[in-house]
Amino acid sequence: MAKWLIVSDVVELLHVPEATIYRWIRQGDIPCVVRRGKYYFNQSTLITWAESKHIHIEKHSLRESKIKQKASTVQSPLIEAFENGNVFHAVPSDSLETLFSEIPACMNLPGHIKDTLAEQLMQREILSPTGIGNGIAVPHPKKPLGQQLKKSMIGTFFLEKPLDFKAPDGLPVFVVFVLLSADSFHHLHLLSQLARLLNNTDINDFLKNSPSLEILVEKFQKNLAKTA
């Protein structure tokens, strides 16, 4: 699987100022792709390009980082849940009903869960809004899904339009993390870890770039490693 980097990763890898990266982008000198106005760099392509330009690359640091992240990922149920749930972009969000009907259509779920998930999410939202502030919401069913679900998952949905989730700070939501778990223990454990992770200004700014699954997992893994 191709590994994609964002501008901050390239700054760390090449040891050049961020302004230089953007100048290279404007001049068409550095290989990158644009997704919804954000720049992404294929790591292997970037390394080949840098070597052709005789630009020093911190390969050793990058390799050590990968090893640490891989080891941490194996131990983190939260990261596994993100990978199980996947990331989705520009999700239709004209209303809660529209969004909640899109969620089961996107996620890889057993048929019986797909058929009822939208209704379960709406019932939970009516009971108590799941907006937590800073443009983030964490919708989930009122009760764990039990044996219907073989593995916990967190689906990440970047919304096409900000949506009112009645968050405490009044801000409209631009990203939702749909938490699906098999039992109450895993639900509370994942919810606690997720809340701690999202209570971070740097993470909030990062999410506004609508990252891919790979980039999101890498960023979250780094953050979890710092707080471990």
C-alpha cells in the first residue's frame, strides 16, 4: 500500500522550511497530488525525487518512527478500531437523517447492523446529542451491538457540509467518529481514549485537513505514544 505524507511530514523528512515546500509546489518542482485543496506526497516517489536532487533524507529517523508506530499499533485497540472503521470524505450531510443513512451504507458491516444502524444512531442523538465541541461529534448506538459485531470499529466521516449536533460550544460539526463496539467494557474504554485524544488543539487542526486513513492513523499513533 502506498504511504502518503502531508506537508509537515515532508518538512521533517527533508529538513527544509515549510515555506520552501510550498514554493516547490507552486513551481511544480516537487511531486504531489491535491485532494480537496490539500497536498499529499507519495513517500517512495518523494524519496526518489529527493535523491535525484541530492537532498538529504532522514531515513534512519523515519525507519525508527515506523518501527515504533508499528509496535504501538499492535497494542492499541483504539488504532485497530480506526483501521476497522475506515475514513470517508465529503459525506452528504444536509441533515442528521441524511448523514445517519449514509453511515451504514459506507461502513463494512453485517447486513442486520446495516439495516438498523441509522435508526439506532438517531435514537441515541434524540436521547442526548453527541457533539463534544470543536466541530467534532461521536455518534454511537444507545447500547453495544453485542455478538452482532465481531470487532469494535470507529468510522471517521468528514462531512460535506458542517452540521448542527447541539455541541456544548455551539460550533457546527465537520467530522464525526462513529463508535461501534461489542460490549460496554470496550465501548467505555474506546470512548475514554478517543475523548482524551480529541481534546488536543493540534489534533483538531490536523483533522481540518481531512486526512486519509493512513495519515490519520499515523498521526493518532504518534499522539498516543507521547501520552503513553
